[in-house]
Amino acid sequence: MEKTFSPKEPPNERRYAFFQHRSCEYFPCHATQHPETFNCLFCYCPLYTFGERCGGNFTYLKNGAKDCSGCLFPHRKERYDEVIDKFRELNEQGRQNR
């Protein structure tokens, strides 16, 4: 029987929600006390363009650029669903702007 997607699955059974690239020259790309749980799945943050609504811990530099170096939001396995929900929000905004 084919397994169907269930967002209620325990995080340890959701292998698609976690990926680590330990041989990457930047691993981990953010300071963390727990590199063993650092999630590289969203290497380039898909939430960056949400600005202040991204949900992460960021600051703005003097030149106006967003600095996410202190943010681990998309790099935690348990945040997978929240990141995916933001994609849904972005998709809905796109539909409304047609």
C-alpha cells in the first residue's frame, strides 16, 4: 500500500523535512550550539522576501539589507510546516494579484 502524506506524522518519521550537507564548506552557515540538528533543506531561505513577516530572527543593516545571520528559523526540522505554509500564503497572494 502506498503511503500518503500526513502532516500529523511524528517529526522523526518525516525524513523529507530534514537534510544535512556536512561536507559543505559553509556548514553550518549560521552559528548554532547544535550542529547535529542543523537543517540544510532550505539552504537559501525561501522566507527572505517576506521581509518583516518572515517569522525569523533578523535585523536590518544600515544600508537597508536584511541580515539573517542570527536566524535559525528555516534550519530547524520542526519548522518545516511553517515554512511550507508561507509558500501557500505566497501562492494565494499571487492568485489575488492576477
